[in-house]
Amino acid sequence: MTDHWRCLLVSGLAAAAAVAALPARAAEPPVLVELNRLEERGADCRAYLVLENRGKAAFDAYKLDLVVFDKGGVVARRLALDVGPLRAEKRGVKVFDLAGLGCADVSSVLVNDVIECGGKDQAKDQDCVALLEVRSRTAAKLTK
């Protein structure tokens, strides 16, 4: 083997070792829930959730336990919201009203739990909250 080929071989092995030493990138959660918009509807607040199933498996059922907090940090509403089914690799919008609560009074929304998530291609014992990424495009925060 010539010096030229030895040098290329050593360089290639060094590059492979460097790539292997990089920390593994954590996989992003397959379900994104985004509080996209809050809209005044008389005395009510209409909320728009964008849901994106980034995964290759569909969810036949997906129900969120949401808690809405007012500006003082006090629970203003708690609701179960059925946002399923979530098709694989699909984005959609769910709309719901917060009766008697103005949008200016909403400081944050907590995804308290995922009441139900499942489908024929889903594991029965999966941690559905861990599958979520949450974000907000409004002044109100969305957390989990």
C-alpha cells in the first residue's frame, strides 16, 4: 500500500471515529400540538389548535386533558378535547370555544394529560404525553 492510500485510509477512519463520537440527536416527538390562535367571539374565546402527526403510524383516538389558567394563575377551565383521529404524517386544525372566558383572560393552557391515544399500529403501553411537543404562537403559553 502506498503512502497516499495509507493517508486516505487513516483520514477516513479518523472521520468515521469523529462522527461516531458525536452525541446522538434526540428524535423529535411525533405529535406536535400548537396553540395557534385565540379569537374573541363575543363573551367567549375561540382557540385554534394545530396538530401535526409527524409519525408514520396513525392514531385512531387522541384525547387531551386541557387546563386553562387565567391571568392570576388560577384554573379557569378544565376540558377533555377529542382531537383524533390523527392520520399519519398529517397536519390538521381543531377549534374549540371557552364559553364565558375572554381571550385576554387566558394566560396559559396546560396539556395536563393525554386521556387516550391509540391505534392499530400504536403500542398499548406507550407514554402518550412523552409523544408530545407543545408550542404557542399566542401570548398565552402552552405547556405540558
